[in-house]
Amino acid sequence: MDLDLQGRIERFTLPEILQLIASSRKSGTLGIQKDDCIVMVYFKDGSITYGYGPRQTFHLGRLLRERGIISEKQLEEAVAIQAKTENTRRLGEIMISRSFIDRADLVTVVRGQVEELLYSLLSWQSGSFKFYENQFPTDEEIQVNLSVENVILEGLRRVDEMNMVKATLPDEEIVYTISASQADRPRDVSLKASEWNIMALVDGHRSLADVCRLSPVTREETLRTLAHLKLAGIITKTDRKPSSSSPQLEMMVSRLAGLFEDYLTAKTRSRPVDRRIARTVMEEAD
């Protein structure tokens, strides 16, 4: 690969591109563009050391704040100092100098930021790319060392999961309801609190799109949970049209919410009570 590698993603997939750079142990920058989104991925001897894309990544300071590593006051102070230097100093450098974080904190957040960016890239089905050998647009102080193989495996796991969701729930305007137990068979279901919260929204009147809008978590996480519930036979689709409001709907949601609270309380006491409540939810929700 003495010459710059370039082409279209439609003809040469990103996993193939990443593998080629890794196997050749090349150093340089892979530029990838889709519409007005541009991402740069840095390589050193075939390993990924950095990546950035303004539209795909969060502000570093905000990530540190969301993870509880720094306080809002510390973030504001660091940003103010950076503004006084006309952005000539990096935010991470400022926070380290003020002892708000240490280098290990910064490396952890940068690594997670780069990984999430790369995972999102593997879902791209179109766009263009070009590899600039031994060229780096910026001199990054914090670099990581990511295996291309691990990035591809994890990224494809996520892509495959979303494909599973689309195959399981192809139409978000379909109305689902909690399924009845079959042949009077007791149903012992163990769900996480987040899964209970989403299932409580499945009432036989809301469409999947409505459930996503009301869900306390992201659309992707909500659909993933709904797909798991359907594949497990816990929810089933109906022939009903979506309804914006219904007294029965509100009663169902309230009832499920109350049963969920009972479930959490009873769970600390004995396992048999867990089973009784799980059966009650499934049977009374029918």
C-alpha cells in the first residue's frame, strides 16, 4: 500500500479497510466521509491510536462531567481558563494541571470516546474514504492503543443486534400487548428495573413508536428491550390501531407500576413471592 488507499464504502467495506491497514502495520490517518460527516482515525503500526468526528463525539469535558469524574463547577472553571488562552491549551491539560483529574482518568474517557465513534462507523453503508500514510492532522497528547480486530468484533456485534431489532420489529406503528400465559403454565420472569419500566408502557393501545417516545431511555435501548421481550414471548402484537388515550390504558400502566413496586419490595424477602408477583403481572395484564 505505497500509494494512498481511497475509494467508496459501497465497494470496499470499512472492516476490510481497517484490516488492510492493520495487517500492513501502516501509520497514518484514515479519513472517512458520509454526507457532511467527516471522521479521522489515526493509526500507528496498524493499531488505532485516536479518532475524532465533531458530529459523532461529545465534548470531552462534558463526558468527564457525566461520568462524575469532575463537578460542574470544575468544568466551568476549566472552560473559562481555556477561553482566556484563546483555546491554545487543551481542556484535558488544564484539568490535569488544576488536579481536577489525573492522566488515567483522561485516558479512560478518551478511549471510550474513540471506541464509541469507531463502533458507530461500522454501521455506515455508504460514503468515501482515503488513507493518508504517515500524515496526522493534529498532534494529540492523549492517545490510545486499540486492536482493530477487537473494534471490528464489538462494532459488528452492535450492528448485528440492531439488525436483529429491525428484523424482529419491522413496523414501529404496530400495537403490542403483554401476552397471556399459555395452557395455564406459570410464568416466572426475571426482568431488570429498566425492562419493567418499558414493559409497563406496552398496554395494547400504544404503538411501538409511542412506547419509544414515552420511554425513559434511548430509542435504541427501548427497541432492543422490546425485541427481547417479543422474542421471549412476553409481548405479542395485536391488530389494533394506535390510540392516543384510553382510561383502560392508564389503569393498566398504573397497575403495572404498582405491581413493580410490590415486586421490588417482595424481592428482598423471598424468592417464592417473586414468582407470585411475576405471574400476577402476566395474568392480570392480559
